[in-house]
Amino acid sequence: MSNLLKTELYKLFHSWYFWGIGIFNLLLSSILLLDSKERSSNLIMASLYNIPLLYFLSIVFIALFIGSDFSGRTLNTYITAGHKRSSIFRVKLIVSQIGCIIILVFPLFVHGIISQFYIGEKLFWNDSTYTMVLLTLFAMITLCALPMFFAFIFRDMGKTLTVSMVLFFVMIFLLNSESAQIISRIIPMGQLRLISLQKVYSTNFCLFVDLLWNFILYFIAGSAFLHTDLK
Amino acid sequence: MSSIILEAKSLTKEYKQTLALDHINLQIKKGKIYGFIGQNGAGKTTFLRLVTGLAFPTSGTLSLWGNSGTEELQKQRKRIGSMIETPALFPSMTAYQNMEVQRIQRGIPDKSVIKRTLDMVGLQDTGKKSVRNFSLGMRQRLGIAIALLNTPELLILDEPINGLDPAGIVEIRNLLKILNKEYGMTILVSSHILEELYQTASEFILIDHGKIIEEISDYELNERCKRHIAIKTTDVQKTVLVLEENLHTDNFKLMPDGIIRLYDYLNDLETVASALAESHILVTGLSVSSDTLEDYFLSKIGGTKDVKSPKN
């Protein structure tokens, strides 16, 4: 499994789209700050507020990182080399999550530095800050689980991208609907919005919902991958 | 120690409405080059996909080096190098980076193996050129290089010479022979280009409609592709009758293209000609010739569809 992990990390850091999407995300997030800054208490929260909108870039990344492995049959080489399917699945999830989190967190990190050292906003590291970081991380992991689920179900770049993007727009639509209050608690995209506005209803509930989403999505995706014939 | 590397017992693969493999029984022995021959959809690739773990059998057992069972098969697959259908490559990476990915995942510590293998397939000078700019032949060579990276004991190549130019075909043929001779590598090659297989393989496995129709060595094949009189007439039925009743032989074969192959009277062409003439049969062709692997395969499956001639 360690060889697989090293291989996937090598692939991740040698892929043009990982760096390209990361930089594009930073640029787009910085532009969106012009709007979100007014709605949030500081630059980090403003940057966090934009994550749900920039989530589509994670979808593109996952479609390329996992979907192209299926359509190019490069994932097959792990199986033909004698690796366990369960190990392949686990490693693919871990590295995809790492890639996704880096892409999503990169603007937060850059904007955080700017806010601390250039604007002079102070972020106090207390229990609630740690809770916020934990919630943000879980919500991001859960957000990224959705395109990963479709990538393992469809095993195709195009379908993964299309279906995930449709759901992305549906979620955006729902978060702007009348029932946004309720929906934002049960979908990770909404949770991120609540975190950025510091209106989290219940930390435990959010974590429970995220864990439940992860369990359901990964269980189905894993079961499908373990027992399916590959092209 | 057993010389059997791969053994399939009643191996069956069924898709929704198709029986891709129908109770295949097969043994692959160490140190030989096997040619896997079959039409499109005969079940060649399905069989190779089962061996390499990409697909699961519906029933039957598969063993590698005497080991069966999911866990054991996975372990044994580390001893296999394969290229199934198209080469699995990362288009945005260079040949070296593609090899590096495979080196890391196989846990090969020696980096110099990449250069050696690229040299072997003639891709040493590709530099920073990304694979997306490679020709079909270069991609094929890189696919073969990846399959060879771990110096496998069993090398499985599915249509390896697709897209290669004539010089490339000769190079790969020679490479396979060297690998077999010098490293004792067992090789299983499937191809449509039967003439190419004929020059490479020492054993032939003929598959049709998911069933193994014959396993034959090159020696046996040469025996069976023996000389014969090829008779072409305007009335096949009457010719068959003349052969049986006038020439008292049933040692002939009617081919799908209407030509009759007579394996008797090889040194007495005149007797055959006069017997046909006396029966007022118009003979349009009469000559002594011998079979090629392609002819032999066609005679076995009884059809001509989908099999490409190297001359075409």
C-alpha cells in the first residue's frame, strides 16, 4: 500500500491540472473576495464563504484525477501488478482527498496570511477556532466525497464531471431557496456557508451528518469497485 | 517443481447476454511462447483480463504457479507483466515519467531499470516529449516497456504489434524471442496477424466463440499444414463424389472458399486431373500447395469473417 501511496502522490504532484486548478482557484477566490468581504467578519471568513461556489473546481479535479485513470485504464496497471482492489480504493481516496483539500484550502491559507500580516486582522486560536477548523475540514472532505463517489460508480471522466456539476448547481439552487436554513444543515456545502457566517446550529450534528454522508458514499463506491469488471 | 505456470479449469465468463468464455481448460507451461489465436469477440481478451484480475470469472478456477484463490492470485500477479488491449499511459507525462510511475508502484528500487527497458524497446531518445505527442507505434512500444519493467516470469501481450511499422514488428518479434531465450520468460501473445504469430510462437492456442478449439505445437502445426492438392472446380459436390468413388479417397477437406484440399495423390497430379476430366468437371485450378497458419485456423473455425490476412 505504501508503494501505491507514493505512486499516487507522484502522479498528483506531476499533474498539470492539480497546479492549474489550484492557482485558478486562488485567483477566482481572490476576485470573489470583493463581494464576500462585506458579508463576513474577516478575510478568512470571507474566503471560506466562497468555498461552496468554488467547489466546482474540486469536481473538475476529481473527474480528471480519478475519471481519467479509469478511462485511460491506468488504474488497471495497479490490479495487473497484484495490488489489492481495497488498497487501490483506499489510496485513491486518500490522495484525491489530499488534492481536493489542498486546492480548496490554498486560498484560505493565502488569504489568512494576508489578513494576519498585511491587514492586521487577528484570528484568536481558542476552542471555537479549532472547532471551526475541524468542521471546515470535515465539510470539505464530505464535499469532495460526492464526485469521488460518481467517479467510482461511472468509472468515466465525462459522466463524473457532468453528474457532479448538475448536483453542484442543484445544491447552489437549494441553498438559495426558501428551505435553505434546513438544507444547509444537511449538505456540506451549506455547512460551509453556515461556518463562514458563524451560524453553525450544532457541531455534533454537523459532524454526524458529514460522517454519515462519507460512510454511505464510500461504502457504495467501494463495494462497486471491489466487485466490478474493469474495461 | 511444476512447469505449469497458468492453469484454467472450466473457466467461464458470462456477460448479461453473452457467454464470452465457455468452460475453458488450458495450461500454460514455463519457457514457451504461446500464440493466442481467435477472431474478434472469440474470448481472447476476456481470458487475458481474467488472468490479470481485471475481470472476475462467472465460474471455474484459475491458478497461477499452482496457487488459486483471490489473495493468492493477487500475490502471484506480481510475477506477471502485461499489456491488455491498449497501453495504459499518462498522456501528459514523458515516457520516463510513465515508467517511473510503474517503477514506484511495483516497488522496484533500482531506477536504472527504466533506462534499460526504454533502450530495449527503442524509446531511449524521447526526452521531454510527452506521450500525447507519441505515434501509435511509440505508445505501443512504451506499453511493452511497462510490461517488461519488472522482468516478469510471464509476459502477457494483447495485440502488441498494433500500429507498429514493419521494422518495429521485426524488432518486437526479435525482442520476444530474446526475452524467451535469455531470460526464460514465458510469453502469451494474442494477435490477429497470424503470420506474425507463426514466426514468433512455439505453441498455438486456437479459440472460437469462447471455446478452446485446439492447442497445438509449432511442430504439430507444420505437420498438419502439410502439402496438398488444391482443387478448384465449378461443381464442388460432383468433385467430392469423384474423389470418393473414382479415386477411392476421403483424405480431403472442403474449405470455406470452395477449394478442395486433397492430401493423397500428391505425386500423381495427372490421375486427379484425368479423373475429373472423365467426369466432365470443369477444373479452374489444380496445384500442389501447403497451408499457412491462417489457412489452418480458418479450416478449424470454418469461416473467414474478421480474420485479417497479413497480405491485406
